[in-house]
Amino acid sequence: MKQTKSTVFLLFLFSILSQHSLYAQEYIIRILSPEEKEIALLECEDYNQFNQGFAAIKVDSFWAFYDTKGTPWFYSMHLLYADNFTDNGLALIQTNTGYGFINNSGKIVVPAIYSSAYSYDFSNIALVEKDNKWGVLDAKGNIIIPVQFDGIQSLGAAIAVINGNNVAFYTQTGVPITGFDYIGYGASNYDVVNIKSYDGWSFLDKAGNISKPQFFGEVGQYAEGLIAFTYDQKLGYVKANGTIAIPADYESGDEFSNGLAAVKKDGLWGYIDSTGAVVIPFIYTSAYKFYNGKATVTKGDEWLVINKNNEVTIAEPENVTTEKTTHIAEVAANERI
């Protein structure tokens, strides 16, 4: 086919546009000072908010860490992915060899050899995977649970380690608490983990104590010293040491908050304290947790806010104050730049 000058020009233009589309940017963002002054204006494909003095931002297919002056760091590493620095000073990265972790000087602390990984959590541990096997790193990047298990889950008070159909529990420093004698786990926080064996449910606390198993139907999350459980389709509350604190006399219930728990009896809701004493009678169609001394309830079709004396009051707006820091704001589509 004979090429005209117009055809050549169009082919050239298509080539330029095609190359540009490889690096198409999704966002226009501003890096703003605590006083809302613009530090930098960027086109990027993705970004994270600032943490530990840096924000991970993806520009032209690669990630870099931008400091509070808007200066990019470590772009030459050609990172395929980067998460923000966490409290231990390490950030999850992905290179063409895999996932690893770097510090804020750009030093690779954990080699990028893993097939997948999670950033450090509030327990300062990171879960890593290689060849479909999982392990755990401590805050300094050392392996504390070998990368040889079928699954790992950070549960707060303990770490669940999965091997086939069985589960063992380890401390947050990688010390075994149990053998692979369990078949699952339930609700958890930094105080207590609900763990299940063929003999029933037990409770593992952060000190490593385990209660005797009991055949509960379901168990809720530990809150204010008690855990909701069901038995024979009724709900009660048990202590973490396995002692029944409030017998299973209720049709339904919620976890304790502000010293009270909403429970249902004979089709209506009220509130009990941690001794099981009824504090607010069973007169409500629905009832929700207390926060800051107040709870939302319904009486028929009417929504109400009550205090602990069962007096109708009003919901006060929460005065949430956040520290002003360097942050990122997206530029609106119709905003002038």
C-alpha cells in the first residue's frame, strides 16, 4: 500500500499516543503542608497517604517515596509496588525478583525473594509467602516462624499457624504456645483469641493461658472481661478463664460496652451489667451498644437516644480532632490548576 504524507503522520501520531498510554496517569494530586499550602503537584497512577514522613506514590509505572518536601526517593529502584513505612521503619516493596522490605535510607533489609507479603501490622510482625508456604518476620526483618506452613494469621493476642487441617498458636515473638491440636479459631483481639478443638471452644489470652474446652454453639469477641456465647439457642456470657459469668438465658445479645450489654428477652431488648443484673428494662424493639454513656434504641418505629439511666437524651456530635500533618489531596476533575 502506498503511504502518503498524511498516512505517515497518522502512524507517527498513533505511535506517540500508544507510548504515552503506557504511562497514563489516573490522578492529579497535591502534596499539602499542615497549613494547606501546596508543596507539589503531581500526576500519578496510585498513591498512599503520608506515614512516617513519606508517602508511597506510583508515577510512570514505578513507585517512589515522596518526602514532606515533595522530593521523590528511591525511584531508580524501579519498584513495581510500595507500601508506606510502618512504625518499625520498614516498608513493603516489590521488585522484579519478588517482595521484600526496605528502610527509609533505601537499604534492603529483607531481600525481595518472597512471592507475596503483607506490610507490618500493629503487632510489628509481617507475614511472608514463598512457594505457597508462609512464615513470619519480626520488626527487624528476622524470620521468627519458618516459611514452611500452609497459612498464617495474625490474631492480636497470638499468631495462628496452619498446617493442613490443623492449627497451632504461637506468641507474637514466634514461640509455640500449643501443638497442632486445634481445628480453627474465631473472634480475636489483643487480649483473647477464641480457639476451637474437637472438644469445643477454649479461650487463649495474651499471657498464654488456655481455658478448658466447652461445647458452645457460637462465641463472640472478648470485651470488658466477658465473651458472649450461645448454648442450646440461648445467649450468655463467659469469662476468658472459662467461668460462666451470666447464664445463657437470652434470645440474642451484643458484646459489653461502657459496662453494659444489650440483650433480648421475650422479644424485646434491654441492658444488663457484668453481673447479669438488669439495668434498663426489656422495653425496646432494638438496642445498640453504649458509646460515651449513650446508646441508640428503637421503640416501635421511633428512634431514640438514651443514657444509662434510661433517660431519653440527644446524640452529641463527636468532637474529633486530628493532628495536622503533611497530606495528599486529589485535584477535582473540574478544578483549575
